Amino acid sequence: MYEKRHLEREIEKCRQFAFIYQDIPIHDLEEFESSAPEELQTPDILADEHQLMLSRLRFELLQAKKEALDSERKSIVADTETFQKDTDGLAKPLEDLGNLMLDVQQRINKLLPVAPASPSPAPEDSTPQPLTEELKDEPMQDASTPAS
């Protein structure tokens, strides 16, 4: 008798146990059946209560991921539009700056003589002179030998 009451109380505790999935907001069964993909609602899954709950949780996860991706995509689109507006506003100032630089370059070219395109050959007297006889006769000092 004692064991029977103990087991009945244990069974009742198990039935009253609050599972985590009960706190998760998921779509109701009708919405699940109307919008879930076919692979999540096969006849075998719909017949088994546990498999049905797992499918509903999978569907909820898929929906959450889809919403997160949509939100991220919208954020990226907004950032891209902002960047595009900023860069579109730079086109005119950059064009004006380019025109100004061309004008400055033309003025500098008028003030300074134009340098030849190819380097001119060096004059003949700019080549180095050969060593004189005096330097040739002196012995070269080795770096390892101390100077006297």
C-alpha cells in the first residue's frame, strides 16, 4: 500500500513537471499545419505527439532564423543605401578638385621650362680621371693591419 501511494505521487509529480518547451512561444497547431514545410508534417509525424512537438519546434527555429536573416539583410541594405548617398555626394567635389588640379598643373607648366623627356648624355669632361702614378705606387693598407 505504501509503495503504491509513493508511486502514484511520483507519477503525479512527473505529470505536473513544467518542461522548458512549454515556455517557448510556438505557432499553434493550425498555423503549423498551414505554413510548415511538408517534410515537417508527414503522416507519421502528425500521428506521434512527441514527433509533432519536435517538428513544431524545428519549424519555430526555421522561422526565427529566417527572421534574423531578413533583419540582417534589411540592415545591410540600409547601410549600403547610406554609403551610396555619401559617395554620390562626393562625385561633384571630386570632379571640381580634379579640374582645379589640372588648372594648377597647366599654370606650373607655363612658369617652369619643360624638362626633356629622355635624359641627355653626360658631357665628355664629366668622366672620372684615371689614377695618377703616385697613387698606384702606394701599397694598399689592409683593414686588419693597424695604421702606423
